[in-house]
Amino acid sequence: MRSGTPLFPEAASTIAPRVDALYLFLVGLTAFMTILIAALVVIFMIKYKRRDPNSIGARIHGGMALEIIWSIIPLFIVLGIFVWATGIFFDIARPPAETMNIYATGKQWMWKFQHLDGQREINELHVPVGRKVKMIMTSEDVIHDLYVPAFRVKADVIPGRYSHIWFEATKAGEYHLFCAEYCGTQHSGMIGKVVVMEPDDFQAWLSGGVQEGSLASAGSKLFQDLACNTCHRPDAQGRGPVLQNLFGKTVTLASGENVVVDEAYIRESILTPSQKVTAGFQPTMPTFQGLVSEEGILQLIEYVKSLKTDMPVSAVRPNTGGPAPNENTPAQAPPTRN
């Protein structure tokens, strides 16, 4: 909507005008059909009013052309709305290839945000204007919903799972952020703001805070502290899979199922490793449920993502004498299923 339009928030993202256009079309179509039907009811009521108490209505024979017209026109209108809305939905649901990733964690009753370089925020999120931002979200307790009206984006934040939304802010400023899912007695107070800054100002803010190290570096330390490197060795001789270059690839489980190694898979591997065991390995990995916080899990996920190399690895399974899958090798990496 245009800035200052009563009852509507400002449109401050690339997707917002498209969402508004669809919404206004639906409102206009609804208003048009409502007025048309109401007008026809009044017209027919007057035109076909019984003027003689003894009169009998004439027999009406159907018209095929009329039947086809009032069936085909609504069909094409509905199909047009479906195609239009589906295009917007897919664009919102599918983040671009290159994005600035930020982790968001919902907790009664606050929002915690963590940038990849280590900056942390509570109930306040700083992002640059003109940059595609992907939010990777989970909850520590109940279902929440991250909603930024000015960006026209919202998504449920579910405990034990990761959900995603993305946006590209087009205007610098401060915008409201809400939880749009009832989450307890203080749900109405679970609010915050998104601060959109010019790129130079954002970089100055990013470098001006307390430096805690990147998520990946924190994950590397946690990986060592948990002794994950004793099983997940880069030489493929450990009891667990090689994690180098693993993120984003498809792996085969002992059950024969193929799964993609994404954030949710790594999280599940850390907390419930016996649920999905990689083919060629035994379910020997212990659970880290209760030992690793939600923030620690995010750190380990980013560490796994950072383990990349161009050097091919000869195997990702224990030395069993059989052929090894085509994977890649190298430094150390965090816990995924054994």
C-alpha cells in the first residue's frame, strides 16, 4: 500500500507490492460481485413482481449459451487468481540462491536473532536495504509465528523444526515485528522491530558491536569440546560419516531412504541420532538432547556448512573393504548421524 494509507502498513519489501496488488484485486472483485448481485436482486424483484394475485408465471426454458457463459467466466477468473497467487506463494517460499542468512529463535516471550558473524539481538533485527535476507527459524518451546507486516511475510516457527522466510527490504526505517500465533499469556508482548539500514550504515553497525566470533568458529570449538572429532574424522576412518562437503547433499540411510542434509537433518542428527542412521554405519552416536542448547545447535550447523574443500575424499564409510560413495574430504566436522 502507499505510505500513509489508513489501516494499511507501509509496503517496504520487493514482494509487498505484488501481495498488495493481489489483495486489492480480490477486494475489488468481491465488491463488484456483491454490488452486481445485490443490484440484480433488486432489478429482478421489481421487474418480475407479481401484479395480479391470480397470475401464473410463464414456463422458462433453459438457454445453453447462458449456462456456458456463467460457468466459463467464473472458471477463468478463479483459475487466474489461482495462478497469480501461486506465483507469489512460490516466490515467497523459495529463497534465492544467494542470501544473507540470519537465525531466529522464538521463546516465550521474545525473539532472539543471531547473525553469522556472531552478532546477537533480542527483539530487534538489523538488516541492510537492498539485500536478500533469509530467516532460518525455530522455537525453544511452543509454536510462534514471525510476522513483519511492512514486508508482507510471515511463517510459523515450530519447535524441533526449521522454517524459512526471506525478504528484500526496499526502504530504510524501522518496522514492526510481531508473533502472529497465540503462544501464551504474554503473547501480545512478544513484539519487536526490524531496523533497515543503508548498506554502509549496516556494515558500521555490524562491526561496531561486541565481537563474539562467527557462528562457525563457535561451532568449531563446541565440536571439539563435545569430542565429536573422535568419530567424525576427515580421513573416513572414524565411526561416523565424514562431514566435509556434506551439507546440501543427498545421503542414503540404513533404511534405504534418501534424504537431503539440511539444517533440520543436522539438528535431528544431534538430538536424536538413532532416528536416521547413514547407510554403512552403526547407531552408536549418543544423543546430545539436553547437553546442547538451541544456540549451540545453530553453531554446529554453521560449522558443518563451513566444512568445504575441493579435494575429493576416497570414502565416507568405515573401512569395510567395499566401494565407497563419492564424497569429499577434510578438516573436522560436527555431529550427524552415525
